[in-house]
Amino acid sequence: MAQHQSDRGDDARTGARSPQHALDHEAEELSIAVMTASRLFVAISARALARTDDSLTLPQLRALVVLNTCGPVKLVVLAGTLGVNPSTALRMVSRLEALDLVDRRTNPANRREVVLSLTPAGHELVGRVLTHRRAEIRTLVQRLPAEERAVLVPALHALTAAAGEMAVDAHDNVRADRGVVDDPLDPAAPPEA
């Protein structure tokens, strides 16, 4: 009788797992762990936002964080960074503008474009939310034994490095799209390359 593999990738005769099956199993376990951690960080962000301003949503906070990180940004680039269409981004910005968190102006270099920036109240709100979030994460990390903390940082760096182009760095993406406007009131000031 010919030797054949089961659907799981095990050797039917010995019951041993193939190297590919072990790798697939490990990748699945890691995927589940990362997804669980991701849900934890979303929950931490939601709690930090609720402590600061319970009228805002997490997508609105994300828009504020992008504007806080990147400075003045074109509406179309904000929409792309958030993964929404420009009309959705415009509705979000209108709500944030009504709350005096975002300033929206016409780009003097191209009157068809809208340039967005945070107001002082927007910067202050983002700072408070990030402070709450950082404090909760710090408390959580301090609960870990020292040897687990020691391996966590390199593991997270390795995960980010493995993502390569998939990693989302809003600041770099916006600059690459040339969506950052250094001074929306001075069209002669070119965006950084």
C-alpha cells in the first residue's frame, strides 16, 4: 500500500506532523494571539476616548491622530489614510470641525483642494486620549514578569518589520502621497519630499 498524507499534513503511518503542518499551526496560533492583542488595544483606545470625550467615535479619533501626527493634510489624503472615500471623510471632518477640533481651509495652491489641521482644542484632546491610552498600556505591561517583557519588544519589532510595506505609518504614507501641506496659507512653501 502506498504511503499517503492525511488532509492535516500528518504522515499516515507514523502520525508525525509534517514541517509544513507545524509551520501552519504555529502561524495560526500566532495569528490568533495577534488578533486578540489587537482587540485589546482597540478596547484600550475606546476606554481612553470614553474617559476623555464620549461623544467621539474611534474612527473620528483615528482621523484626529492622523492630523496630529502629520500636520496639515489634504482631505483626499486623509480619506486614503483612513481607508474611506472622500465624501465619508468630509462628513467626518464636518462633524469634527463643528466640535472645534479640526480647521478646514481651501488650499491656496489649488482651490479645489481642502487642507485640514487640528485646532488647539483638537491637539489637546488627542494628547489627553493618548496619555490615558499610554498609561493603561504601561500598567498592563508592568504586570508582566521581567523575562516576558524582555522578549515582547523584540517580538513586536520583528512583527512590524515582517509587515514591510503592509505596515501603516500614516506620517510616511501621507508624505509619500505629498499630501502634507507645510503651511496651508503659504503656497510657496513646498511639502517635504
